[in-house]
Amino acid sequence: DKIVLFGNIRNILEDTDFDYSFENRGIDSWPYQWWGGIWGEYDFSIDSMNSIDGSKSAYIEYREGGGMILGHNDALGSGAKVPLRQGQTYEVGVWVYVTESFASSPYPLNSNLFASDLRIYPLDFSFEVVPVTFGEDFPVGEWVYSKGLFTAPNTVDTELLIRGYSEGTDKKLKFYLDNLSFKEVVLRP
């Protein structure tokens, strides 16, 4: 295991047009990316019923056996860019509030499927980070901070894709998502 030491603990998304807190843009700024198959089996809204901070959050429902793939646009309708530096390690964090039990029996439904998750990719798919895996014991009815680490393979201003997977359960997975963060960190052995 490596120890994570924070460098710049500021969320770098705060200096971009990426609406990391879901406060400033509507659902039209979070377009489906047309992957087809299970990746369109979700419902997404911006909601003011439950947030960790501010007054809004995303409300997401992965349909039974479904998934999701979203991009994010800035105020002008172009893909919101996030600056990444080659060799820099980032902690990608999100706050998640699961509203009800979602695990099937068994969970996942068979050995060819996986636990539900939320992943983030750049447009060129040069990395993948999994800040949330929805295990059977994932807390229900409370806000949970979940995170993942990745090291940027190149220096780039990139758009991000947010992908959800829930093919491994025959129940809907309903949750709020708030305050996405990208923080520069240093790893120590």
C-alpha cells in the first residue's frame, strides 16, 4: 500500500468550466454519449432534494441491468475541459448517497458480471479511474465520500466521460452524486 500525501488539496475542477457541484448547469449540459446497449439504460436529473453542499446534486438511476455514459458541456455547449499534467497523480473523489437497497441475490447475478460502479475516463481513454464501486455493503441513506487514484499519462486539456455500470443486478440503483473532485496528490511508498 502507498501513502497518499496531498500537495495542492484544492479541487482543480474549481478553476474550470466543469460543473463539479451540479449547481450551475441543467441536464442538457450532461449529454448521453450514444454508446448504445446497456449504456443508455439510466435516468439522470439535476435535483434540489438532497445535496452534500450547495443546493443541487445529480440524481441518477441505473435501470435494472443497465448503465450510463455521460459527457459534460460548458455554458457554450462545448465539452468542458479539465487540465491534467503528465506524471501527476490525482485523487478523484465523489460524494454518493444511495437511496435504497440495490443488490440482487446473488450479487452480481453471475460470475460473468461485476458489482455496479461509476468510472471516469478522458476522451482518449488513456486512463480509467473507479471512484465508486457499489458493493453489497455500500451504505444506504447516508452521504459517503468515495475515491480512486490515477496518474495522468500525458499533459492535456481533456473532456471527461462518466460511465456507470449496473449490469450485475436486477434492481434499480438510485443515488445522488455531488461534488466531484480532482486533487493533486503525491504517493509515498
